[in-house]
Amino acid sequence: SIAEQRASRPISLCNALVQAVEENQVLVVVGDTGSGKTTQMTQYLAEEGLADRGKIACTQPRCVAAMSVAKRVAEEEVGCWLGQEVGYTICFEDCTGPETKIKYMTNGMLQREALIDQDLRAYLVIMLDEAHKRTIATDVLFGLLKREYLSELTTLDWDIESIKRQKYLKLIVTSATLDAEKFSKYLYECPILTIPG
């Protein structure tokens, strides 16, 4: 279960992840399949209060993955009904509510939301999960997020304290493969955090 997997993780891993997200606008996270990238990272961030400043979105390449992960996290980890604190959005189905803090969705649904609200104001963290399973939708999201939300990284002099204080959109890219270097290079040489399997 998620609870058992989580209990086996050192607290230092949670602290390292939260600190890396707080201190960086963009982060690439690498971990083997089953390391908890999809189910636990969103929880760590929510528990540390990041979801109080904006929702945490986690994209999935497929509808079934978005639904099943949201259901598992809601029931086993958070202990809530699906659609409350944890929900999902896929084509023709929205299982979220006003209290939803963690939202799993397909890459295409995040694209649609970006068309409606170009600033994606509802979100503090966007996690592009399974980025190594590249699809057209994933590649479009990479381009959109880089151009619209991350382009100022090259022109502004960021310091850690200003990043922590402001509600800047944060991007986390997760991968189970060694493509992390490519993702990091594409996203302005952002740091890479490795989660042990």
C-alpha cells in the first residue's frame, strides 16, 4: 500500500524534495517505477503547505492512469472521498470540487485549461509525470510552459527568498529514465533530484 511504501521512506527524502521545490522554479525528479514519484510527491508538497498557496496538478499520459492514481491517493493516503482534497479531470469527466488541492489530469486537460486561463492561476505546482513517455500532448505542454511561464528565468535575477515568498508557478518534471539530463538542459539547466528506488 502507499502507507507502507511511505513509511519506508526516510524523512530526509521528504525534506529534500520540499526544499528543492521551494528553492527552484523548475526541477527534474528521477526515480525508478514504484519509487513514489506519482503518489507521494504530491502529498509531501501538500502536507508542507504548498497546496495552501495554489493547487498541485499532476499530469498523466493516459486517462486510466489519472483516474486510478487519484483514487488510490485519495482513499489510501489522504483518507478522503475522491473529488474532495484529491481529484482528477479527464476528457468529459471532472471529479474535483472547490476543496480539491491535488488534481490528477491528462496532459490534454492541462492544455485545455491553459487555453482558458493562460496564467494557470489556480496552480502553484505543475508536475509533468512520466515525461519520458513522450506524446504530442507532453511535447506541446513542454513548449507552452517554457514559453509562457518559464521564459523570465533567463532574464530575471532570482534569489531563493523571493522564490519562496512569491506565488510563482513551479514546474516539476518526473522521469523513470536517464532522459533527465535532456529535460534539465531544455529547461534552463534546472537541478535534478534523484529518488532512490
